[in-house]
Amino acid sequence: MSEAKGAVNSRRLAREAAFQACYMMLVGGATAETAVRVVLSRQPLAEESEKFLHQLVEGVGATKSDLDTAIEPHLAEGWSLSRLAASDLTALRLCAFELLHFPGIPPKVSISEAVDLAKRFGSEHSGGFVNGVLGSLLPHTPKAQWDPSMEDHAPEPTIPTLMPDEPEDDEQEIPSEPGLLAAGWTIRSGAAGVETLEQEEEEKPRFVPVPADDEE
């Protein structure tokens, strides 16, 4: 299979693309297929990295209820998943999935990458928050007693299958490309950036059509 021009082989970039895709699914209502297509159009990946991207996106989509169940007990008292910023929840889900389903990836790497994503796309407190939650979660995962030799001798990850999307109901809102682009803007600029953009749009003068004078 020929690779797209500019395709790179980077697990780090594949994680970032998976983060963006999962965020689009969470915020914009995109299907996994659409979200992956959008992120790959921005950053083509080599075959191995693209496979990793698909594994993460489809795996998180298929197991998000189980991931949420694993994550929630490690939130601060009085907190629930519904209170989390979408970017923080996405970073937590991605890392939890790696901890539970990728036996060959060192937990330190998975957590470090998740914290970095949270810092880049979340608030100033997101990195510390995500690091604390994942540090509490780690002892309750198969990687609690990580052996570095597992990196070279780990079995292939078992990726749950994401069920095909149900046919859209007539009354169900179908996510649009502008909706996906809005989600992408939120990822790149954060909530504050979106608020600034919305304010600028509101302050722009509105075009008011004026009917032409009737010809004499």
C-alpha cells in the first residue's frame, strides 16, 4: 500500500491525532471513521503509525464506558466525569486505554504523553490534574508492577471491536463538517480561544441587504 505524501512514522504524532479524533467524537459527535479521516487529512501517517491511530480511536470508542468506570474512582472527592473538560477526559481515556490494552508500552511513556497533551490542549492546571489521576489509576492496572523486559516480549494488544454506527434517525442531528472544524479549533485554541473568536464575530458589522431602487 502506497503511503500519502508527507506521511511520517511517529507514535507521538499518532497519539496526538488519536486525541484530536477522540475529541471530535466527544464534542462534535463525529463517527470514528470521519474523525480519523479528518485528522489524517491534516497529518498523514506511515502505515505503522496509522495502525496505532486506528487502534487507539476504535479502542477508546469501543470501551469508553469501561474506561470511565476505571477512571472515575480516582477523581477528587465530589468530582465526576461530567465536570471534566472534554480535553482532560480525552487525555485520560487515551492513557487508560493504553495502560489496560497495550502491554508493551511502558506506563511512564503513556502517562507522560497524556500529560503533555493535557498541557497543550487544556488549561494551565490540566497537566497536573491528569498526572495525578493517572498516577492513582496506575496501581490498579496490569502495569502496576511494570517489568521493562515486557516492552520487548509483550503480546500483541487485543483491541476491542468498535460496533458499526447505527443508522441515523430522521430526527437525529448529523454532525457537519463545520461542526468538526469547530471541534478542531477548540483543540488548537482552547475554550478561551473559541470565546475570543465568538466575540470577534459578534463585533463584526453585519451586512444588511438594501433593495435596489426601482428603475424609472
